Amino acid sequence: MVKTLHIIGGGLAGSEAAWQAANRGIHVILHEMRPEVATFAHKTDHLAEMVCSNSFRSDDDEQNAVGLLHWEMRQAGGLIMEMGDAHRLPAGGALAVDRDRFAEAVTKRLLSHPNITLERGEVTTLPDDGQWIIATGPLTSGALAEAIKGETGEDSLAFFDAIAPIVYAETVDMSVAWAQSRYDKGDTQEEQKAYINCPMTKDQYEAFIDALLAAEKAEFHDGETAGYFDGCLPIEVMAERGRETLRFGPMKPVGLTNAHKPDEKAYAVVQLRRDNKMGTLLNIVGFQTKMKYGAQADVFKSIPGLQDARFARLGGIHRNTFLNAPILLDHTMRLRTKPNIRFAGQITGVEGYVESAAMGLLAGRMAVADLTGQTLPDVPNTTAMGALMHHITGGAEAKTFQPMNVNFGLFPPIDAKGGRRNRKDRYKAYTDRAKADWAAWLNASVDVAEPA
């Protein structure tokens, strides 16, 4: 008898969960409300559409926790990483993708799978039977959010996400800007020149900060207060924390040499990164904003090199909902009060595209085990996958729970073996241990990978 898994949400987590389950003989019905119900941020009806950025961040699997997460997902046959690799763009040591081609490829692969059926339309209630994964992400529909709130008895926690503007590359003045990755990082010349840099003098920087602080901002609805995830702060909020904050954040000038004036050190630098394979669109790195559209154009055109810029998309801000997972979910991300429902992705309280997809990968495999009456071994918390999942399902303090990127602080400490390791050696030890333990977990999971 064919087993069926329902997945609500066709973002990165839902897409990955569907792929993992379908490849293990499960019939997957993937529910996606777009285009029947639109969202603030999505522009297409593609599955796995990326809206906030086009970057999966560092691809270094020896010194970076998110790079390690990339490695673990590749080892597990992850669709998101496969398509990310297939549509990657030059980004120094990071993995950035052509977001349109990436989403088109994920959609095509899923819709061509014989075990996957896509149903367009909004799901507004929590089902009482069957196996379900809710992977609706930060833009969960109002009706479904209310249903979740009614079931859990907890007010859904919320913060606000901002997205950065995108510039037409041809409108950047390259007599002012230059191409260079920070510290010339990358194995090829293309990687070493993956970013466009716009330099500022001290006076230009001070004038930019003044304009940023004075610009008209988007207002919140009555009763809403702004809580932001620190990894995705609007630039105005960073500037309000101190005039030098941006210069030590997304506008730091270190590791860069102005090709036009090599002897002149910039006081601050604005970086832009490719947003598509052709290089015709550029994302302003770290420039998430809640400024109103008219103000954005004026402020961003004050940046040297962007004085004639045209924008393919301006920035914006939207509400982001997530669960208090340590209270509401069990150790396999199932809702305690309705264990036929499992959550995955950003709604669980992870932050970032890769983290969301990783939780989808685990949710898909765990759902297969539930459907086939088998038991997966516990995911080791020494791995990036396990460390992140264990954090959201009980390792974090529920009273102060906030969205979290994967990081080595979530891992069990490494034994220094009689001496204090430097950071590079310590991180390498974390990743070596994680890779061995993840490979062992995958091998131990083979027997429950295929339905009985």
C-alpha cells in the first residue's frame, strides 16, 4: 500500500522534505498557496523561490558551520544543494545562486518526480489525521497561523525581516566602483572579482548616515512592535545603534584596494554581489531596509558609483512568524498536541535558507520513518544538522527563544587534549567530528530509508 505524506509550503524546506520522502517511495502531496494566495515578498509561482537574498553564505566546510551544513546536505542527496551547485554564481568563498534559474530547476525536478503531486491552494486548518509537514516559512498565511495559535495555546512569536534592493548592473558607474572580493578570496579570477565595491570618504559616509537616519521609514500596524533578527537587521536600525556600526558591519573597508586609487584607503565601502547568472542584476549586500520606496532611491543614489543607479527591486520589510519550538515541538519536530503534524523550516525558529532546507531534509526522512513504522536513530548533536535541531527542540531557553543560524556555539565542546586549541584548529576539529558522525548516521539510517 502506498503511503502518503502531505506537505504544506513549497519553499526550500517543503521542497527538500518532498524530495527526501518521494525518493523513499512515499507519495507526496505538496500544497502551495501561491499564486492563488500571494505574499508580500514572492514574485513568481515557482517552488523554492528565494526572496531575501541569493546567498547560501559560506561554502567552507572546514572552518564554517553553515559550510559544514552544506556538506552534510550534499552527503544526504539534498535537492536544494544539488540545484544550488548547478546554478551557482561567483561569490568569493560563499555559495550564491541565480535565484530564478535555481527556483525553476527545483520546480521542474519536483514536478517531474512520479511520487510528487502539487496542489495549488491555501490550507487553513490543522488536519486531525494523516502525516503532515508544515513548512510555510516566515510568511505563513493568516488563517493557518490562527489555526496553529488556536491549537498550541501559545501566541505565535514574531519578528520582522527586511529585504535588500537590487540594482541593474549596467547603471553602476565603474569609473568609481571596482570589482574585487574581500582579501581577493577565491580560487579563480572570477571568484576574486565577485563583488562590486563603491568607496566612501569620511565626509561621504557621515552624509550617508545622516540621510539614512532622516529618511522616512515604513510604519508598523497598530499593536505591532518591531523585533528583529540580529542577522537580518535593517541598515537604519544598525545606524541607530551608533554612527560607526555600519562601518564595522556591511560597509567595512578592510581587505579591499581601490583599483582606481590604490594609494587611497576608503573610509567605508558598499558592496554589491551578482543576483543572476548573467550578472545583469546586483544585490546590495547587507542593505536590508525598511525605508519607504521614494526615500530609498534618494539615499542609495548618494552612494558613490550608484548616482545613476536604476533599481530592479527596492527593499522592504515583512512580518515573520515562528514557533516557540522548545515548548511546542518534540525531539523530532512533531507538534506535541498533534503528533501527526511535523514542522520544518523557518517556522521552527531556524534562520537562513540553508538551515530551513536542512530541517526540511530531516523532517522528510523522519516522516518516512513514521509512515513505515520504523525508527530513525537520533541525529547526533555533534553534526550541524543535529546541533541545530537539538537547539530548537529543547536546547534553547524557551523564555528567550529567538531564531538561530547554525554556528559552532550550538555544538558540544571539543576536548582541547591538554592544551588550548587556536580557533582554526578548533573549528577543523568540530567539522572532522561532525563529518564522521554524519556519515555514521547516514549509514545507520539506510535500513529505514526505504519503506517496508
